[in-house]
Amino acid sequence: MFQNPVDICNRGMQHIGAPQIGSLGFSEDSVPAKECSFVYGKVKRAELRRNVWRFATRLAVLRPFTTTTMQINAPLWSSVTTYFIGSLVTDSAGMTWISLIPDNLNLAPGSSNAWDCYFGPMVCDAYDPNTEYYAGDVVYVAAGDGTYAVYISQMQSNGVSPTTPAVWLATNTYFKDQVVIVFPTWASGTTYAAGNTVQDSNGNLWTSYVNGNVGHAPALGSSYWAAYPAPAQYPLGSSQYSNQYANAPTGGGAPLVFNSQQTTSGIAEWSPTTTYSAGMLADYKQIQYVAIGSAANLNQNPATAAAYWAAISNGTVYQSLVDLNTNQPPVSSASAWTTTLTQSAQNGPGWLQVPNVALQSPFLVYPLGSGPVEQSATRNVFQLPAGFLREAPQDPKAGSTSYLGAPTGLMYNDWEYQGNYIISRTAYPIVYRFVADVALVPTFDDMFCEGLGAAIGMATCERITQSDAKVQIAMREYDRIMIQARAINGIEVGATEPAEDDFITTRL
């Protein structure tokens, strides 16, 4: 198996009869090392673009630009920075990487298993509690004062809120550095203040929206408690919600569906144009609040209007110390959990926070005839994903079941490519299949490595050997390898839909 770029380059040196690069790699003071170091990345990208290699195909969710779309800027990797799972960085070549491990310190991207290439969207929009997100979708939550948090969805049909704290469940398995919150069980003799949150005997959570709340058991329709949407509430608008009954607590709050299937629903961002009544919940700067009092609550900032809002409280936040952490109550498992947090990424279940990226306006000059999705009269703009090299067939199997040999089933897209963007009439997300600029050599197809080695041999042969005959040898070897790669289907070839059979068509 080829392990690194030097392995591939040395295969190319064998093709042209040149000395191989030694243990110092590209830093070696030799002609082969210098020539191969210069051409490797360039020839690799060209070979990936030349064919649709199966090992290099990826999927990404692309959403159209809106008036609030923001550009994601990943910082340059630093050897002195500790990265968490989900952290994004760029390397000196401009490639984007995502951290796969916690406590990721001084492990350079591309040189260890601590990083993988990131091929997701590089723009994101504000989280919408009425949207179910794809795995790989990226959103941000902003308070409106310049502060924000960025999240990557980890599951399909994700209707949960990224800012709702993950409530500890005995049935869940947690990994090192994951953060959970634990709320105490309601006690009849305890006096609860507004914002205090408790758990009932069924595992449902409730937030007091009055002070001096003592002896009142949490229940639907209570004048003292609002249902806190974790861990047993379906998100509004989800398929689970539409198939169940819903009751609204007295005083407002989200419609409730209690069910043994544990999930979480969203708490919408606070809006200055919404009138809140007692018991309604809002999220502001990643802190959840409950509306209190009887006065009209309009444009009252949760962080400063103490007469109108109370922060959700009474919970204790824990960070996992180990992997495979299951059924170890944080309150009593000091070896598995700690209240001393080092993980900056705290997020709801189903989401992964990206703690180190910056957002900025994309400053997009819309191509002629296009605009943000809010403009119904213009076409929409989608930015291509990180690491994009070329389009791959979007549905390679379409048309495989044909009537009497005639092609059928393939829907054509109205996409137009302009620079780094797709222009289209569609306003829906595009699940986009493409060839990516993969970089981890152990993930390469062996046939690709052989062909890349021959291509590097051709590119460097003249400088290293001054032999035109050896260039021809490398060229013949390259052609032979690519023919074999197509024969074993290492490369996707041919149309996505078979050509129409003229003979059968004329008989019809």
C-alpha cells in the first residue's frame, strides 16, 4: 500500500530509472526530491480532475445564498494551538482540514490520523428552527451583537437545536470531551425560583416561570411550569410532530409531545419583534431564557430585562473524561465526568460545534440574472464545496431501467457554472456529488497511485534523466494503467444514461 506522497514519487522514479528519494523525503537535498516536491500536488490535482475516480467522489449539501449567508474562514493550522473534534483549519497549500480527535496538539494535517480533508460547504446561514437539516449542513447562531457560534449537523433530518444543551441520558454513549447538562429531580419541599429547571419521574424537563414555586408538581397546563424541550419533545414541524397530538402549556411555550423516543426540539432565537408571554422560551447568546411576569414582553432584551426574563438555571454541566462513557451518572462518577470544562465546543445532540472559525460577509457580486433566494424573480446562487475539482454524475444509476432500450428516468438540471458557483432556478438544497481534492494517500486507489507515479515520472524525467526515451516509457506505462483502471471500474466512465437505441426507436 502507498503510504505517503514520497512512495508515489519513488514509483515514478522507478519508471524512469532515476534514484529514489531517501528517508528525509522532500526535504532531501537531491534533484529527484526537489523536482517531485514541486510537481506532486499539481500533477495529483490534474489527475483527479482528468477522471471521476470512485475513491475521490464526495457528497455535500449546498444551500442557496440568502441575504444573511456568511462565509466561513478557517484559520491557518498552528502547532501551538489545541484543537477539538470538529475544528477546521487550512494548511499552507490552502486545503481545509477537520480535526477527528480531542486534544489535537502539534499534529500537522496530512501527517497523522488526527485530521481528515474537509469537503463540506464553506458558507452557512442562520439556524432555522423550522428546518430539518441534512448531515453535513452548516449553520450559525448569532445574537446580533457580533457574537456567533458555528455548527455542523451530524445526522439526517436534524430538527434539533444546536444551542439546546445535551441532557445526559443513561442510554447514550458519550466520548471524551463531550459536554452534557444534568438537571435535578423535582422535590415537593424545594422552593424554586424563576428559571430553575427540574426533571420529573418520567425524564421530562420543566422550567419554573414564577418565583417562590414550592409544592406544585410539574404538569402540562401548569401555571407554574413551562416544558423545557429536552429530552422528550419532538420539534415543531417534524414528521414525528405531525403524527402526534400536541398541547400548549398555559402561558405559551412550544407545543408538546411526550414520548419514550428521546429527542430534542429547537428553542428559537430571541426576536425583538416577537411578543412573548409567560412560559415561552428563547435563546440569546447561546443562553436559554424563560419569559416571566404578566406585562407585555416586546423588545425586552433577555440579558438585561430581569423583570421580563429569567435564565434557565439549576443545571450542572459536565465534560466526559473518557470514551465509551455509558450509564455512568455524572453526579456520582468522578472518574468519568468532570465539572472543570476544557472543551470550548458545547452543543446540542446531533450537532458538532466548530469553535475556531470566523464568519464574514461573502461580499458576493451576484452573476447577471441571479440574486439571493429571497428574490423570486432571479435565479439562485450556490457556492461549490471545499476541495471541489469537478462535477461527478449526480445520479449514475438513472435510466438503468429503460423501456425497450430507450433511456428514461434521468432528470436534467438547469445548472450553470460561473466561477466557484452554480446558478440555478431551484430554491431547495442541492445534494451535490463531486470529485474532491483528496490528500490522504492511504485512501487512494492503488491504480490511481500507479498512474500518478507514471505521470510524475513523465513530468520530471527530462529534468532528472535528460532522456526522451525514458519519457516515452513512462507515457506508455501511464496509458496502460489508465486502461486497466477503467476496466476494473476504478474510474466512472461513460454517460450516466445509455444512448438511445435508434433501431428500437424506429420500430416504435
